[in-house]
Amino acid sequence: MFDVYKPCPCNSGKKLKFCCHKTSDLIKFPVHECFVGKNWQSEGIGNVIVVRKAFDGSFVAGIFLVDVWFLGVKDAFIKKNLNDGDLRCLCNQIASASDGITKISYEDARSIVLGGLEYAAKFGIQPHRDWSNSNNIIEPNKPFENKFTFGRDGKPFYMAGPYDKDVSASYIKKITAVGGHYVAPADYILDDDDLDVMENILIK
């Protein structure tokens, strides 16, 4: 059994129980491993997983769905109190949905997530609403190396999804304004106000 009355490993001088046992400051926990969907660059989207090991021996995982061609962080959530089996199950589930995952460094994981976030911000695209509740695990305010290329062939590219009708017109306006490309079916023309933008749908 883990002794929560031992000094906290963060060197605060406090007992673990009264310091980092159930901390919300996730960066106090050391990074355990990181993964990304194998085809994230060719498909323009992928899950990034950042796992930290809590001082009680459990794991905390941050999962970020990143569209590196245009939209940045499309989804973000945290899973806490995972044991070894839970973590393997989570990674297997994401791997099955991503045609496999590959291990990457923590800094590469940060570069994909924060680089994608930064790229999307250029076009006025905000991250998923849960980003603010999940980003502590990846140190969003710490400088990162922007080492990856974003966009498709040097330009933003948007592929409308089956549940995007409520936002597709806005995205298409943004992407056409900067000379980017998009894919959207004809029934995404929602109203007359958007016809001038959406009449020239590009299928690329």
C-alpha cells in the first residue's frame, strides 16, 4: 500500500497526502510515456496521448484530438486514477480508432498539440471547450519547439464531417479567405447568406 504520509516527492516539505496526492497541478507528476496516431501527418488528424505517473502509482492520461490541417484541438479530456490495465485498455482503444499508435517524446507531443493550436489560431479557430480543463498536463504556457509542418501542402485544408453542419459555413468562410481548400457536400449550403461563399465548393 502506498504511504501517503511520506514526504511528497515534489520536495515541498509537506506530507504527500496534504500536497500532491490528488493534485490538480498535473505537471508535478513525471511524464511516463506519450503516443500519437500513426497516420496523423498523412490523414491530417490524430490523437495525442500524454501519460504522467502520479505519486500514488496510478496514471493520468491527457488525450487530445488534433486536426493539424486546420482546426487544431478538436477534443480534449483527462483520464485519472488509471492502473496498468486501464492504461493499456485506453491506449488499445485509441490505437484501434487510429490504425495504430506510435510512441513519441513528450516534447514532440507538445509540438503537435501546441503547434496545431497555434496554427488554428491564425484563422480564428478556438480549441475545443474542454481544452482549458485538460491542458495543464502538457504545460501550454511553456515554450515549445514548433518542429512540424501544419496545413496540407502548405495551405489550410478543411474536410467537413457528418456533424459539422452547424459550423461548416463559418469554417469555409475562414478558409476561403486565406486561399485554403475544403471538402464539403452540396447539402452543406445552409442558407442564402452563405451562397456567395459556398457556391464554389472545392473537392481536392
